[in-house]
Amino acid sequence: MEFPAKPWPTGKAEQLEPLVRRVLAANPSAFTFTGTQSYVVGAGGAVAVIDPGPDEPEHIAALLHTVGEARVAAILCTHTHRDHSPAAAPLGALTGAPVIGCAPLAISDSGPRSDAPFDQTYAPERVLTDGESLSGPDWTLTAVATPGHTSNHLCFALEDSGALFTGDHVMGWSTSVIAPPDGDMSAYMESLQKLHDREDRVYYPAHGPQVDRPQRLVRGMMGHRRQREGQILRLLGEGIARIEDMVPRMYQGVDRALWPAAGRSVLAHLIDLEKRGLARSEDDRWRLPEAG
């Protein structure tokens, strides 16, 4: 997807529906699209802030302006990458709101990434488990565990309107990054199926436009991953054994600067295939299993 024409609504509250406002952070990149989108849930009285974003004073000020006179009842994070959760602590200090949501997770990973590294400062006062809810005067948010992009990833379902805040699990502009060691392709596919089986009306992702036909998009994402898996199996059948040799064949139309990160996705697929007995690894080389 191409970037939309500027100006982007950075720092401005966009009313998406009666209970949902969106505020865009000024951290655009090839991997965050126009930036991280934080959400304020609730019409007044007490609100929740979902994915407060990077610890940038301008973005925190924009969130406080959007909240206005309302009380911030909770600050919720879908996961702990540094474009999502670092503003939780300073926003909590300014509002007195508890930080609630995903479990803490900080992994040192020196491999090539195509997303933000983990937030070392994230310290929730309460961790939500799958199906656990949090309520305000006019809203109820329920945690939907969606591991895959990260092992601690949560989506949040707004029970009052049928909306789902999908973080980085499902985005309207790009597929999610699955980067080992924490990213897990088999868990990701299971989480996609879990969302496909739900009946959410609309998705509000942390990056990119809202998704108005969510089940259709999720089907397409699962199909895309199966297509990549098929490519890998064909290359293994041709004797292509190293990830660095697979990537140029699989990502011919992608900027070469992104190939190292693409290799992480290929690795995630290979690990999943090995778990299922469809591939075998020998050091940094991969092959099809021997016929029995």
C-alpha cells in the first residue's frame, strides 16, 4: 500500500464512532506506515487509552488534549514493542491511571528486524488474560489473546460496538512481522483463525486504515502465508538450502534493504514447517525430510 497524501492527521483526535477516537503519533516509517495510532475509548466520564505509543511529549500532550476533562481509567497495551508501550508510564504518571493489558516481555534480539525492538520499561499493574474484561461507565473491553507477532500480544474487543483493536496482529496496510525468537508462525496462524471465527464488525489497527471487512482480510492474510509456505517448500525441493538464497527468489519485488528482515519471516516459516515434519534443519541449511 502506498502512503496516503499529506498532511496526515498527526496529533489530532479523529472521531471514528461514538466511543472511539484515534490519535496518530509522529513516528512514521517504512515499518510503522504513517505512525502509531493510539485510541481513546469512552464518550466521557472515564476513558481507556489503548496503545499509548512512543514516549514523545507531543504525542502524550495530544492524548491528554483528547481525553480532556475525563478521567483515564486505564492505559492498555497490545504488546511491548517500542512504538506501542513506552508512553504508558509517563501517561500513567500524569493521569494516575493504571497500566493494564499484555504481560511484560523484553527480549534481546540482535538479528535484523523490520519492527521496533522491545520496550524495557513496560511494567503493568495488571495483566489481562484471554477473555478477561475491563469496564468503564459506557464501555467494556475484553482481552483476546493473539500470540504470533509477539508471544504476549493481545487484541481488545469493544463489546459495546463490535470493534476490535488489533494492535500489530492484523493491520490494514501490511502483513504482520513474525520474527523469531519470540515471533511464532504457528501461533500467528492459530491466532488469525481465532479472529476469523469471531464476528467483529470492524478492526482498528495500530498502523494503517481501519478494516471494514475483517473476515475477508484475515482470509487473505492466511492465504498469503500459505503461499509463502508453498514457495519455501518448492525451493527446498529444488535444493535451495539457505535462507539468504531463498529470499532473493521470494522477494524479487521488495526493496533489497528489507531482505534481511524478510529472512526472519522465512525463518519463522521454516521453524513452523520443521515442527510439522515438513522440513529439517542442519546448522544454517534446510532441506525436505527424507521419504520414509
